[in-house]
Amino acid sequence: MEKSYQKVIIINPNIRNGKPIIRGLRITVYDVLSYLAAGMSPTEILADFPDLTVEDIQACLGYAADRERQTTITVA
């Protein structure tokens, strides 16, 4: 089953050291999530990065949520 972000988030070892990026824009998922975590609104992010779309930001959040869902912690 394809996730909603899979057409937006791309991993290419030759771009940004293989970090997940948005549609080949060289803007990483981490960048977008960091801006959101720092308190920027999606509107502010879109103003600073006009190549991004609301769907791109939603894809970053979906990607992060999926990664978090897959995270497990082992207690020794």
C-alpha cells in the first residue's frame, strides 16, 4: 500500500547525502519539520520557500508520523 507521502518524499543517495527530500527540491523533511518545531506556521514556511506547497508540508508530517510509528525501543 502506497503512503500519501511517497510521491513527494524522495531519497536519493546523491542528493543531500541521502536524506529524505521534497520532490527533488533539495529541501529536506528535517528542514521542514525543524521549522514547524521552531514555531513557524505552514504559511510562513510557504512564504520563505515558494517552491513548496501545503501538500509538501503535509507529506513531511505524514513521513514523520510513519517513521515514528515504526520506531521501537528495546529495554535491556
